Amino acid sequence: MGDMGDYWRDVKGHFKERSKQKRQSNTDWSTQHLTNLGIAFESKNNGVHLVIKHNNKVVDFWPSTGRFICRSGKMDDYDSRGINRLVKYLNSKSN
């Protein structure tokens, strides 16, 4: 195969490993951040999925990607990605 094909085949493993490390770093940091803020959660699937119950709200959160889904189905003006947006949503007055 051509030189570019060989190059991308060689670096593919590097990119996959870097992505895996970043997801693990996100998981560790986000979980610790929630613990430091005193936000209780139930860990599922070895910490890959967290169920958060806070201020009469129940949220499913995936710390590796920062994605969260409110179980009530109403998100109002909140984007459903990012630990800071999650904390803001959990501490908001609205249901």
C-alpha cells in the first residue's frame, strides 16, 4: 500500500489509546468533582454510568463523555453535556 496508508495504519493505535486515556481521565475527574461537591450518586457498570439524585431531580450521567439525561424529560435551557452544566442544572430551583 502507499506511504499514507501505512502512516495512518501506524498512528491509528496511538489515537485509540489517547482517546481511551482521555475517557478514563474524564471519568476519574468528574466522579471526584461530584464527590467533592457533596452530590450523591449511585455508580453503575463500574463507574461508567452514574445515577444522580439531587434536589428532587434524577439524572443519568456518563462521566467519560460528560453526557447527562434528566429522567423527567424536561431540560429547559440546559444543554445535556458537561459536568459544569450538570452541576448548574442540579443546583437550579426549577424542576
